[in-house]
Amino acid sequence: MTAYVRALLRGPRSVVGAALSWSVVAIATLFAGTAWAVGDAPGGPKVNQLNLPVGVTKIASDIYDLHTLMLIICLIIFVLVFGVMFYAIVKHRKSVGHKAETWHENTTVEIIWTIVPFVIVIAMALPATRLIVDMKDTTNADLTVKATGYQWRWGYDYLNGEGEGIGFISTLTTPREMSGFPSEGIRGNPQGDTYLLDVDNPLVVPVDKKVRVITTANDVIHAFAVPQFGIKQDAIPGFVRDTWFRAEKIGVYRGQCQELCGAEHAYMPINVKVVSAEDYTAWVAGKKKEMSALLDDPTKTFTVAELTSRGEKIFGANCAVCHQAAGTGNVAVGAPALVGDAKVLGPKDVQIGVLLHGQNQKMPAWGQLSDVEIASVISYTRNGWTNAGKGTDPVVQPSDVTVARKSS
């Protein structure tokens, strides 16, 4: 890169030469041995994958078959049409003595080239329509889960079926400092084959059960998509959409938000863990026990140490991705520094309002967190780093958040 900078200082020709040199290096690196070290992502995309995945649901398999059928039909039409066209061009060219004919409409030909395409379109539409109807049939589900898109993570709530009442947030686990290009090559991947695809809390469902997924969003438009299941459904604020799948094979299957939902769009993956019926029952029991242990009394008065200790963990899991672990902020995503920030050091009601309702379409609302969690993370930001002892209202209790939530 220093050579490129020196070239900039020398003039335009040097810039062009340096750019060409770097292009050659980039292409060479692309085809080097280490460049292709990345392997297929388990339950996700494969290296050099050009076609749709066959998938692990009947819908995904049907989509693949329909896609193949359409390609074959289009290929046949392409070969026939261009074959006839090129035959006519070659066999009736002027250089071999043919003369152009002058003629007008031919009723028979016009009827044929109207009826044949119509029949082809109907033949293509029938299987496609049947598949779309199957894709939209979300009735008689064994399990219903609501997937809510947040900037930039997913929230899951089990609404019906075994596991009803369970809810959690699913967040990317790749450390922020590892989210850039790796140093040893353009295509190198020391982080592993599931780089930027793993989460802390995957959506867990039983195998061979029909799972209805209701999608919505808290801030901007997101999209819930898992290619191996053959599903993609937009999640729109203020609206409810739904889709479904029935996984036929145990494993972990990966997808990503497929709407351009903001600067961190690439960092909100989807993990669906398909387990046996017995393992799912055990997971439900463990998850409910875990949720009961975390259930807090919002009327309790916590100590500063209790609030900041818990707030540090909540900040690291949800806030550090934008505001950074040291509270220094990130200009690229519009996240201000929290160290010395007026809202952090000022009256507590202002910061509580920001967390409950969001701000400027860049700071999402965090109303999905409990009153205890919001009080904890606010108390942590007011007492962490160099903010300790500098502002008003250094401690925020859950009761403060409860009052603000009810009055909004």
C-alpha cells in the first residue's frame, strides 16, 4: 500500500501503474492456495455454489426441481428459436443466390405462434402456482414462532406449541475486531467456515414438525431467510407476515437478513438448530428453567454493584457492536461516544427514553429488554469508563424504567 501512496505523489501515470500492479497481485492472491482455504459452511452456502441448495425441506426440494424445470424449458426454447433463426440466416443468405421475399400476414403462422407460447406459459404456471400455494399454507402448524428483526439481531418468541412462552434475542458471536478482511489474503478465512454466521442463541425446533414463523420488525424492514428451508419472508415494522418449514434432517442451518437494513446489515445472521423430539423437549425444559432463574423483580432496589455488573454483560452483548466496548462510539454507523456524552451524564429520564423509543433512526429502540436490564445497562454507562462521578443520577433503578414505560 505504501507503493500506491508513493505513486499518488509521483503523478497519474504512476497511479495507473500502481493500480494495475495491485490488480495483478489481487488476482494472483485470489487464485493462490491459501486463498481458497475456506470450506463449505455447515448448513449454509458452499464454496463456489452457483445453483440453489437442494435443502432439507420438501418446499426447498420442490423449489429446486421447479427451478431446474424452468431452466430446461427456457433452454429448449432458446435452442429452437435461435436454431431456426441461424438456419434461416445461413441457408437463405444473399451470397448463395437467395433473394428476399415480400409477403404479408399468414393467419396460420400467427395462430401457431400465439397458441404455442400460451400453452408453454400455462404449462410453466401450473407447477409454479401449486408450489406457491404450498409455500403459503401455514395452517395446522405444530409450533408457532415469532421472529422480530432488530437493528441488528433477531428476537424469537415461541407463541404456540411445545415451548410456548420462551423468548430470547439472537446476536452475532463474531468479535467486532474480527469483522474485517483477514490479513493473510483477500479470500483467506482464519475465523472458520462459519465466519459471521454464528449466533449466541439459535432458534431451536424439532425435526419433522411443521413450524410456522411469524415475521415482523421493530425498526426497519428486515427479511427472515434460510435457503436450506426454501423460505424468505420480509419482516416489516407494523405488519405481520408468515411462512413455514418442516425440516427433515437434524442439524444447524444458517441464513441471513436479506434486506439492506442498515450499516450493520451483514452482522445479523439466522441460525436454526433442528433437533430430535426428545432433545427439543429437554431444551424447552432447560430454557424455561433458565428464564425462571433470570426473572427479576422490577420493584426491587438493586445496589450499584449489582446493576453495573449485570449492565456490563448486557452492554457487551447488545450495545458494544456499535458504541464499542470502551464506549468510544463508531462514526461509520452513527453511534456516538458514550464517554462524556451529555445524555449519559444528564438527567436519567432522557437516556431511559432513548433506550425505550430509539433515536434518529440510527439508535434502535430496546423496549424488548426488561426494566431491570435497561436500568442495569444505563447504570453501567453512567458509572463505567471515566463517566463515574461526573453526571447527575448515577444510578437508575428498574422502577424508574417501569414508570417511563407506562407513561409513554
